[in-house]
Amino acid sequence: MAERKATNKYYPPEWNPSKGSINKFRGSHPLRERARKLDQGILIIRFELPFNIWCDGCNNHVGMGVRYNAQKSKVGMYYSTPLYKFRMKCHLCDNHFEIQNDPKNLDYTILNGARRQENRWDPVENEQIDVDKSVSKKIKTDPMFKLENDTIDKKKAIENKNAIENLEQFQSRWKDDYSINCSLRRTFRTKRKELKERATHDVRLLQKSSLPITMNLVTENEQDNRMAKLIGLQSKETPEQQKFRKRKQIMNQSIFGITPKYPAKRSSSSSSMQKPKPNLLSNVIKLRSNDRTASSSASMVPCIVNNYDSSDED
């Protein structure tokens, strides 16, 4: 609507060019309501905050770039540059604050109603080039100084020729935008396909395990696979149980390393009814008799018969 006010004007039938402009004929200003305080030297403009501030009325933070309808008035001169004051109302409370331009320092100053958030720093401490304004001003006004400065710049260019050539060579690598773009898009396409397949596999695995689909699974690695295999081979018995089982197995086996044919049964409450275990001497006698029987079984048979015969005769 604001841009159409300057063009879409109504010209009444009683107006003619001899009566001057339409604004003069109607007794209005071209800026309309923005010039309602023009007799006081105040013009209403749209002012944009040049930095972050805190309002003194509500202590709220107002960011840089917020625009206000400010009252612009001339308060003085700095050489040939006018000094303007901008007065505006905070949009969060009823407090007013005033800001004035500072052409000497190329900045703005808060007069009252607010305080500035300090974000200024020294260019030298920030590893930036500190531009000397007096030198640039002297270059514009003194031709001889400008000629000397140009000579110094040429010497610096010759000294930094190798560095400049390296920079140009480095920039030439990225000159072919089309091939670089194709390479990036190819890489992104492959990566997107892998991510899609992985997401499908994760959803299938979660559904198989009856877990929520919204759960995020981490990427597998070699260490996780090794740990999973070790967990599968891990014994279900505790170290104490393993120690007791091995001790019982040693107690039940023979001292000669002969494994019994049948494992020993667990003892019952009625230990008096069990058969006594053969002692060590009886085991040795049985083993020796078995060896003699295996070596000379044929010779022992007639001897046994003769013994029986002699006993009968007696």
C-alpha cells in the first residue's frame, strides 16, 4: 500500500496544473503522516538497530536488525557531516531510548534508555589487518606519497610471487565445477543408498527381535563381533562350580589313570547299607592276578586240575 500512495492519487475535477501540485492543492505533505512533526524538525523514519542492546525499562534483549518507527532530528554538525538523533519506543515496554550517529568513529552511540552489548575487539588481537585511516587519507591527497606506496606494493608483489602462484594453482583445482559437482552427487547417491539399505535391515531386525522400530541401532564393528563370539563360548558355571566339579571328578577316578566304566553314584542318606569300597591293596592284588592269567593261562589249567585231583585223593 505504501508504494501505491505515490502513484495512485485522486485528482478532483476542480484541480488544474495552474494551482500547483496535488499535495499543495489538498494542503498535505508528500510523506503524509510521517511528516506530521516536520514543523518541530522531526521526521518519522524506519530505523534499524545497528547492534544488540538491552532495554533499561524491561531488561529484555533486542537483537541487531530490529526495525522501529524512529523520530529523526538534527542535533549538530561534525565538520560538514550532520549529527542525527533517533528516538524510538521499545516494542516490549513503554520505555524510549535514543541513539545518535558518531561520524568521527564511524559508529553509533546510545544516549539513554538502553545499553549496548559489547562485541567489539581489537583487529590486531583477532589476527586481522589493522587499516590505518590516516595512510589511506594521505594516499588520496598526496600524489608523491601515493607513488611511493605503489612502489612498495610492487616490491611486496615480487617477494610474494611464489605464494601467489601456489594460491592460483590451488584455486585451479576447483575450476572445473561440473566434474566436482558430479563427483559429489555420485558420492552422496551411493551414501544415501547405503543408509537406506541399513535402515531397512535395522527395521527388519527390530521387528524380528520384538523391539520398538523407533530404536536406533549403532553400526557393527569387528570388536563387537569378537565379543559376541566370546560370549557364546562362555561357560554357564561359575568359577567355584567349575572348581568343585573338577575336584569331584579327580576324587572319583583311579589313582592309576584308569577311568571307571560306570561313574560313581551319589551317596544316599543310608551310608551304612552301601558296600565298602575296596582298599588299595585289594586293587593291586587283582591287577597282578589279571596279568598272570593273561600271560600263562594255558599252563595254569592243568595245575588247577591236578590240585583238585590231589584234594580228592586226600
